[in-house]
Amino acid sequence: MSSINQTEDANTEEVVLEVAKADATREIHDASSDDDFTATEASKKPAVPKEKRKSRRGRKTDSDGLDATGRVYVAELLPTPYYYYCNHTLKVEEDPLKPVTSAGHVPCFPAKMHAILAAPELQDIVAWDDHGRSFRILKPKNFESDILPCFFEHSKFSSFIRQANGWGFRRFLSGPNHGSYYQEYFLRSMPWLCKSMRRPKVGEKKSISLDHEPDLRMISRAFPVPNLPMTREIQVVLETIKQ
């Protein structure tokens, strides 16, 4: 059984690496295309006087972490065990009447994942880690064949990885949570935090070294994540998808 799990983990590692390489290649290509376009346009426009040019260095940021253009989120390095991770368990839902998924809309990726992780019959395939700040895919093959077609209308694990990356999820590369996926606004029993999740822009998602991966267990000792029954909203999402 151990050898089977090791084989599945190895296959998962290969898929993640392939997706990461493909995304990196796409970003480089997009950046190159943007540079070519900018150079062409610049040749058509009159030169801007030096005194009017603005340097991109030393941009000031607003209190919400956005630079003056509102396009780039400036990540802040915090002390251990947080690093680039922030705790949101103390936040209070500001607008309880605002749903995670608007009426008539397809549930977003985070809402679907909350529904999947709240379903008791699926916990042998994918489940929260004990601290409730990350989830682990226990059986990648079953996840690909049984869960993806039902909840995401495809059966490609690589597509799931891209969706997770697109929503800012990261995968632990070392430590006790190796292989688990986390996003600071994605916490067990707190689906309303998904309303604060935003998609990182191209080139905005900062790569994190192994030394800067957060210690979610230590953070949870100080700020435990609740473990409550499934909320009515997530139950509706689950029932809607299963129909």
C-alpha cells in the first residue's frame, strides 16, 4: 500500500512540475510579447521629457498593499512562523447577507472546494489537514476519476492544479504538510472568507523558498481554526452540484 501511495505522490509531483513549467513558459512569452508591443508603440509616440518620466522604483503602496497603479500586490515578509502568510481567523464576516456564490451563478472554485471538503463520503479521497488551514489529496487517481468530473466537469488533474494556482493556492514542498494545498483565505468552517479571495495577476504570485513556507500548525496553536458543521450555503452548493 505504501509503494502505491509513493507512486501516486510521485505522479502528482510530476503533474505539478509540468503545470508549473508550462505556466512559467506562458508568463515569459506574455512578458516578451508585451515588451515587443511596448517597443513598437514607443517608436510611434513622441519622447517624454526626462523631468516628466516617473521611475518604477520605490513605488509607494496604499494601506491595502496595492501600488499606485492598483495592479500589483506587494507581499510583505513577516516573522516566523508566518513569512508570507497572514492569519484571518479573527476576522468577522462584514456582510452575512452577501453570498459566497451569487444567485444564478456557477459556484466559484473555492466554494466548490469547501463543498467537497465538507462532504463526509469524500474524506477518504481529499480532506482538511488537522489544523484546518490546508487540504490534502489522499487518493489522486480517485480524485481525478470521481471528484473532478462531478464538481469541475473535467477529469484532468493538471487542469485542477491550474485552477488552484489561479486562485492563489500554494502547495507545500517540504515539512509535515508536504503535498498539501493552502491559501490564507481558505480556512475550514469559514467559507465566507472566500469573498476576500482574489486572483493573482500574471507575475504577481511571489515564489516562496522552502525556508519561507509558513508553519501552519504553529500558527493554529495560537489561533485555532474552528471545526463546525457544514454551513447551509455550502450544503446548497453541494446539493446543487450533485443534481
